[in-house]
Amino acid sequence: MVEGWPSRARLEALSLGGAARVPAEAIVERVTTSGGPGGQHANRSRTRVSLSVAWVDVEGISPDARARALARTGPAVRAASSRFRSQGQNREAARERLVARLRAALAQDAPRRATRPTRGAVERRLEEKRATARRKGERRPPAEGD
């Protein structure tokens, strides 16, 4: 689907690895002027490309992965590019950014493993504390009763 200025390029489906994919019809493309420095070319040429995809349109992901991705990014993922003077190059750059963001949102974090110090490490730490206490105790002047 193209909003704004009509695009001549045919968008292709995005493969996210495994069975996960985004059909071409689910990608919303918007083409606008890029703005910024560059004079008339930047002000008149519609070279900035914005792509967005709603998570409900992504195929081949589990409900858990979809819920995790929704929590991380919200209902849609967006990517834009105005880096190049060419609309085609910006479209390709935006596609790459969109795929990277979708994959990052779907990535499953490694489970945290609870760790505890070994018995030897605990004993060494306590012995060091005792040695420090003895050393500091030797610095004190003797008590009056001693």
C-alpha cells in the first residue's frame, strides 16, 4: 500500500528468518520530501521513504513472539530513510532498517541463570575481612584497662 506520492516500485515480501514473513500487501510505504540542506532537489523531490508494518500482519510467528514484539515496539514497526538522493536507494535502506527492527523485536532474550559464589570464594572473602579487621585493630591505641 502506498500513501502520498505514488511509487513505481513493487514492494516485495520481507523474510524474517524461519517461517516469519511480512507479505508485500502489509507493508505501508510513504514517500515524502526529505528536507534539510540540498536546495531545490531536497525541497521538491520525494526521495524520503517511510515503511511501516503492523504486527497483526506478520505471518508465521508464535503468539508468544507476537506478544513479546508488541510489548517492545507497540502495534507497528516503522523505519525511514532519507540518507540518499535516490528514492530507490532510500527504499532499500528503509527495508533493511525495517527488517533489522522486526528481527530485533522478535529476538528472544537468553534466560538469566542465577549464580552464586563458590564456597572457596566466600571463605576467601571472609578471611580477607578478618585480616583487614585485625590489621585495623592493631592500629588502635591500647585501652586504659589493659
